[in-house]
Amino acid sequence: MPMSPARTGRPGLAHSAAGRFPLALLGMLVACGPKPATPAGVAGELRGPDGSAVPEGGIGRSIRRGHALLVATRDSLPDHVGNALRCTSCHLDEGRKPGAIPFTGVYARFPQYRSRVAAVQRLEDRINDCFERSMNGRALAFDDPAMRDIVAYFAFVSRGIAVGDSVPGQGVTLGTALAGDTVAGAAYFVTSCARCHGATGDGTTIAPPLWGPRSFNIGAGMGRLRTLTGFIHANMPFDKPGTTSEVDAVNVAAYVAAQSRPDFPGKERDWPKGDAPPDVPYRTLAKPKK
Ligand code: HEC
Ligand code: HEC
């Protein structure tokens, strides 16, 4: 798979179309003849999982804005993003990639009980968790137009998926090991990661930071060893996914997790029922339950 750093920060919808077709030709394709059976050929047009196109009118505009916010998060919402990431830095392929926390069906997975807060969360709460932790930023008001647009987009990419159903490749397949060899991980980082993420892990123009002040904060799910291991094992290196063994993945994850990153004040109140998973990299106040 060719890596496409050009996607980084590029908002809008006709991204691959613009890259592959002169726009005039695209216009002709759309103008003449019946709609192609496989719209993916006309590349870049947003599709729901059931193949449906973005509807016209106000809801369509909202869906398109929601999509643009996920791929150009910082430019669109500078007051809510405190690092160099965008939503699709982790929700890869613009949130469509199985094994990379796809958004497909996400609207059907909420409300959901989450042990980290020991409460039922709405989809908006979950979005804000990623703003506050993964993006090291600030929550959006539930009635902020940007929040409504993101939810509209999530509903669109969940069409045809029944409430409560799960989708293959949803989330991240967690790693199994609870420790890695950071020395071996450092060596793997140099050979397999640094060319994109930078020798000091703080990002380059083609890939976002993995640690340091411009990375996700300590409270983010990606800071957990098993999540990070699973994500790397399935998805990295970006241009050669599937080539990192689980051992290499846990070693490099341990190395990445051992570096400094922004704090998340209040993290000690996570998992208030004492059921924090074993790979959470900070202490929580609640007494661990047996
Ligand atoms: C640093 C990586 C990272 C970034 C950046 C990030 N997320 Fe996430 N996100 C995660 C992880 C990890 C999970 C949890 C995966 C799991 O539970 O298996 C998650 C879960 C989610 C979920 C729930 C998914 C589900 O299937 O239940 C939503 C919704 C979400 N993120 C939205 C966002 C939005 C919106 C942004 C941008 C404002 C964002 N994320 C940025 C890592 C990230
Ligand atoms: C060919 C370039 C390339 C290589 C090599 C590469 N990555 Fe990435 N990585 C990316 C890009 C690009 C993204 C963000 C994708 C986007 O924004 O669409 C990313 C995202 C990530 C993320 C989630 C976002 C973040 O910054 O926290 C992690 C974690 C990650 N890579 C770890 C690794 C590790 C570990 C290695 C080595 C095993 C590696 N990557 C190798 C290009 C690369």
C-alpha cells in the first residue's frame, strides 16, 4: 500500500478523486450515464457501509463538515486540540480501517457503560474523551455545531448496522503481554519507525508524534501497553502493515510508553470501581477489586 502523507491535514471529501482525476473529467463521469455500481471507482466520494451516498441538503452538509473535522481537527478546532494529532491519526484510513478503531457502526454502539468512568456514556461523551485525552485538548459542548456535525457523520457511517451490533475489526485487538523489552524496542524503533515518526519520536511532516509535548496524554487509551501493542502489530509501519511481529510490537510499545508525554490531571479518579485494567500506566485511587 502506498503511503499517502498527502492525506495529512487535507480536509474535504473528494481527496482521492482530486488526486487521480482531473476535476472536469470527474464532472463528466458524474454527468453522463447511470451511476457506477462500484462508486469506489469514482474515488473519494463518502459512502456509508451500506453503500449509500451522502444525502443532499442540510444533513448532507453536516455529514461532510463532520468528516472534515475528523481529518483536519486542529485547523478546524484549534481551541479544542492541544497536540499535533488529528482524529484520523489513530482512527486510520479516515476511520474506515478494521483493526484501527474504525468509526463504522459507532453510532450503534452508544450509549454504552464504560468502566473507566463507571457510568453510561453517550456518543458525545466518548468523543470528548478523545478530545481531552487523545488530542490533549478540551471537550466540545454537546450542542456545539462541530459536535453535531461529528455525530451526524458517525450516524452516516453506521447506516444499516443495528443498535447494539458489533462490527468485524471494531476497536483494537489488544496485545496480550504486560511487559516488553525496551532495549529491543528502541532498536526496532530506529529501524522501523523513526523514518516517519522522527528519530526523537516527536513527529515529522509525514507522521505525527509518538511521545513528547505534542503527543497524546497519559490518560489516553493509546498510552496503555496492550492497546498500543495491538495497534502497532496490526497497523504499523504504515506502509507495511502486518510486518511487525507481536514480540516486536510489544517491545516497541514498551519503549514508546516509557517516554514522557503530557499529563492528564484527574487521571487518578479513573476506574472508580477499582477495576482498572493491568496495563494502565498510572495509579488510580479506587481500591483494586479482586
Ligand atoms: C492517540 C490516538 C487517538 C486519537 C488521536 C483519537 N482517538 Fe478516538 N480512540 C482511540 C482509542 C485507543 C480508542 C479506544 C479503542 C478501544 O476501546 O478498543 C478510541 C475510541 C474512540 C471512539 C469509540 C469507538 C468505538 O468503536 O467504540 C470514538 C467515538 C472516538 N474514539 C472518537 C475520536 C475523535 C472524534 C477523535 C478526534 C477528536 C479521536 N477519537 C482521536 C484513540 C484515538
Ligand atoms: C511510512 C511511515 C510510517 C512508519 C514507518 C511508521 N508509521 Fe506510525 N504512523 C504513520 C502515519 C502517517 C500515521 C498517522 C496516519 C494519518 O494521519 O492518517 C501514523 C500513526 C501512528 C500512531 C498513532 C498516532 C500517534 O502518533 O500516536 C502510532 C502509535 C504509530 N503510528 C506508531 C508507529 C510505530 C511504533 C512504528 C514502527 C513500528 C510506526 N508507527 C511506523 C506513518 C508511519
